[in-house]
Amino acid sequence: MPNTKHSHHEEAANHHEAAAKSHRNAHKEHTEGNDEKAATHAHEAEGHAEHARTNSKEAAKKHATKSATAKK
């Protein structure tokens, strides 16, 4: 069975990419005059960005813990 567990760094990168895609879609919809769809994509982008920030913080905590443990 393949390993489906992703590191926090990978998850952060995935959410960052998804946020960028949603942001581009929001801009496209806004340019085309579809403000309701643009707002939906903008909201999705915010959610992905928040998940990316959370995963980055978790990765930093995990790294700090590993570094502290290794120095003992």
C-alpha cells in the first residue's frame, strides 16, 4: 500500500498552490463580471491560505522539536 501521509511542508505547499489557483479564478471571474463566483473563489483562496499557514506552523514546531531532541 502506498504511503499517503504527507508532511506538513507538503500539505502547506499543496494548500498554497490551491490558494493561488482559487485567487486566479477569482480574478478571472471578476474580470468577466461574475462577482458572485469571484467572491466564492476568493473565499476558497482564503481557506487554502489559512490551511497553508497552519501546516507551515506545524512543520516549524515539528522541526524545532526534532532539533531540540537531537541536541540533547
